[in-house]
Amino acid sequence: MPPFLPTALLPRAATAFAIRDGQLAEFSIPGPAARHSAVSTPFLYDLRRDRALKRDSERNLTEFDVLEGVSAEAATALKLGEGLGIPVRAAEGQGELFLERVPALSTDHIDLGQQIAADISAHLQKHALLKAAEESAEGRSRLTLARDLHDSVVQFLAAAAFRLEAMKRSEASGRSLEPELNELKQLMLQEQNELRSFITALRSGPLVAFNDLARDLGALADRLSRQWDIRCEFSAPKAEMMIPTRLHLDALQLTREAVANAVRHADAKSVEIKIAVEPHALTLDFVNDGAPYPSHGERLDVPMSLQERVEEAGGVLDMARGMGVTKVSIALPIGGRRH
């Protein structure tokens, strides 16, 4: 393969990469060398003879001033002599590729340069798309983890603050705080274990048993009852079925968030939680006896924290009010989330 000299030109300086005899060198060319080539198509150049050749729009061979395609500063810095110049244009930037020491250099190489330019542009575009996809996936992962931490640790701390306020009122009435403090201590230890389980689940395999989820939700409902000092009842059928680990985590965090919303925003005293599973979907129903959520017309305002998590999981959320209770119904696809 003959040595080649690509350059990526910037507004005030040119960053150049030169490959000669298998050795790569990188350096910067300041000043006029930083300008882009005035020629937009591949061309042959011979700096010693001050000649350059390209094809016009009708594919006729046309001579032009070699300095239109190669600046004198770049030619000196890159030690250019005779070869094929290939302007490269892409959404990510512009530059020139110079191929020297090409055996049997001829006008046929101008046509080859067109293909090389197209291949380089396609490669740059593919690289940019892959990088954007990678950054998007990383961003989604960060957002999901942030929500998970919000729905676990932050919500627990909010519940703890809720209980401490109740203890202050108890202290004012002369009641002993020791039993309640001991219970809060136990809840904190359980939350610590819950966080460990959450981290373990992130490291586990792709699938878990539905019955394990039902067991964990039952234990969570019991803890939420004590954290928020409400009646929190849970029911689930038996089902020998495997579900994605991510769905297991989503269900737990949605339950935390739904109960917290019911207590903090609707002043609920009880929340009934039901879970069911079908071949293609997992459903969660939350019924609370609190005050109505804010609404616009006949439509209730869905809590943003719930809506965002459900949408991220590719699910559907519905909320309705009647008979003095509010019902939040969530359906999550088992097959996987949308991206």
C-alpha cells in the first residue's frame, strides 16, 4: 500500500496526519494552510511542474492552478510532490487526502478518487451515528439509574422525614419515642438490604421468576406500610413464568413511587396493590383512598415521575377517579422496552 497523507483542515490551523514508510506523524499547520481546498473534486497534482488536472461537470479533463487545491504552506509541511488529491466533505467536517507515490498514476485515478471520497464520507457518517447511538444509550442508562435511586433511596428518605415529623408530634404529647425510633432503625436496615438487592439484580441474569417479583412486592408493600404509616395491601396470583430482570426492577420502583405519590400528594391512608401477568404484559393496579389528583377538565394529571418511568419501559399508564378512590393502572410489556 503506498504512503498517503490525509489532512483535516480547521478554520485557523490544519491538523495533519502523515504516513510514510509505515510511520504515523501528527502535526499542526497554522496560517493560510488552514483554508479548505477551492477544488471540490479529486485531482491530480504535480507541484514541481506547477500543474493540476481535474474533471469538470461534463467529465472533461481541465487544468487549473495547483495552489487552488494545495496551499504552498501545506505542500511544504507535508513534503508533497506528485499524486492524487481527494477533497473530503462530510457533516462532521472537511479535509483533504493526498495520496503520493501512486504507481502508474493516471487520469483513471481521478475516478478512483471519487469512490474513495464517497467511502470516507460514508465511514465518517457511520462513525458519527454509532457515537451518537452510544451516547444516547449511555444517557438512557444514566437516566434510568437516576430514577431508580430516586424511587428507592430518595423516596425512603422522604418517608423517614414523614415519620420523624409524626414523632415530633408524639413527643409533644408526652409519648415515648423509643418504639418508633427502633422501628425506623429497622426500616433503615431493611432499606439497606433492599439497596443491596437492587445492585445484585443489576448484576444478575436477564430473567427472574414472576413469583419472586410477587414475593418482593409483598415485602415492599409491608415496608411501605410502616414507612408511611398507612395501610398498604398487596395481592398477586401464582404464575410459573419468567420475566426480564429490568421489568422486576421497574415494578418495584413504580410501586414505591405510586405509594409515595398517594401519601404525599393525595394524603391517602390506604393503598391497595394488585399485580397480574399475561403472556405479553405485566399489569400493576394501585387504588388509594386519598384526595383527587389535580386535573384539567375530566382528565387527571398523571404524576410526571410515574409517567416518565412507564414511557421509558414502553408501557401504558391510565388513571381514573370514582367512588371516592383513585385508581392508577400500569401495563408493562414483557417483550422489552422501546428505545
